[in-house]
Amino acid sequence: MAAIRTFLVACRAGSFTAAADELCVTHSAVSRQIQALESWLGMSLFEKDGQRMVPSVHARAFAQELGGALDALTDVVQRYGKGSARQVLRVSVPTTFGMRWLIPRLAAFRDEHPDATIQVLTVTTQQQPSGGNCDVAIRRDDQVFNPDSAIRFLSDDHTVVASPSLLRRAPLDRPEDLARHTILETETRPRHWDAWFAEAKLSASQFTKRQRFDHFHVTFQGIIDDLGVGIGPVVTLSRDLASGKIVAPFGDIRVAPHNYYAVTPIGIQKTALHRRFEDWLVATAAA
């Protein structure tokens, strides 16, 4: 089991050195455990990449398969271990999606699974999820590095959104009326406005009053505080739209479609809670 554990950590971490740091052992100790497993299997699992030893494609596939076998063992331990033990699932999620979609619905999951804790870890970069940081990572299409470990659960697209109070002062009857407003842009979604203007058959150059923020959750604050008009994800903001907190004056003009996935990092073994959370994401998005 020590060799298998070392192998899974090395695959997840991406190198012997990183695995040694995580396991608090020496580089040579990791190497010995990997060599023992390779000798038992009769094949090499790691290859040289410069000065590093990195997992081969075969090793990554083996780690994924091995994780499935360990799932069953984990479930048995959970069933026959202390029934009162609280289960924790670490979920990495983009900040906006976590704030506007996941957290507002999370109470329903907690009610169904009172002995479980979902630890929400927000990210603002397109970083590859690591098993050392999370058990499940929610990511968009362009952020899914390992499609084989991903489950698609939600589709979304973008449209113009604004606060009702702003539009009472300066109505948007036609797309051309946007010229009277400040256009709020987001650095992490740089082409969405240009795509929307093109879809609306407008020239982006005529809309000169603009302000840019680094992430959409900051842009969203500007939208609800009447700083200007933004472009945001319809499904992610569905509760805000339904409550009237924001409105979509041209909701039939939509751009930038994308999907959200529940991604399992390499080296993570799915528990029963893990699978229930995935099922809940799919069912909740479909409701």
C-alpha cells in the first residue's frame, strides 16, 4: 500500500520532488517506492523530462483506474467505520459561479446530507485542479485539462444585464441605447462584449464609455450599484434575474456559450459523498 500511495501522490503532484515534499520524505524514498511498484508490474511508470521524473501517459491512466478500485475500499471503510464520522468534500469553484450559483443552492444538499461538509474553495485563475488542493473542481470548457475525469452538468451563455434602478433613469429600449451607458468589461471575459455587439449588428467602436474590472464578481458589484451595464452568464445569474435584482433588457441576444464540468483531479479516489455531490450537481442544474 505504501508504494501505491506514493505512486498516486507522485502522479497527482507531477514529479518525485513534489511528491516527496507532500509526503514529507526524501526524494530517494519516493524513488524506491516507485521502483518497487514498477518491478512488481514489470513496466516503467515514469520518464525523464529534463531533470525531473514525470508520470507517463500510461501511468496517469493507471492512476485513474487504480482510483476506481480504491473507491470501493473507501466505501467499505466508511460503512463499517465510525458512523458518526463527519465527511468532508473539498470543492474548488470559480468565484462568480460559487457565489451566484453554487452557494445559493448548497443548503438543499446539506439538508439531504446532514453529516457531510462541503468545503468551498474559490479560485480566480484558470489553474489546473490538483488533488492536493481539492477533491472536485468545477471548471468551464476552456479550463478542463483532463476531459476523461470530467462530468458535464450545466450549459450557460451570456447577455446584457443591468440594475432596474439604472434603467429607470436611462431606459434601454433598443441595443443602440447602450451608447448612453458605461459599458462594464471584465478582463477574464475580454471578447464577450465584442461578440454581443456583433450579434446585435452593432459596431463596438461607437460605445466609447467603458470601465474594466479584473473578475466578473467585481463587475457584478458594479452592475448592481448602477455603475454601468455589464454582460453576464444567464444561468449562473438566474436567481438574481428571477428576483429582479438585475434585468436582461435584450435577453434574446446571447453569446459566448459554454459548459460547466465537475472535474476529479488525478490521484483522487471518489468516495460515496463525492459521487452523490456529482449526481446532485447534474440533478440541480436540470431542475
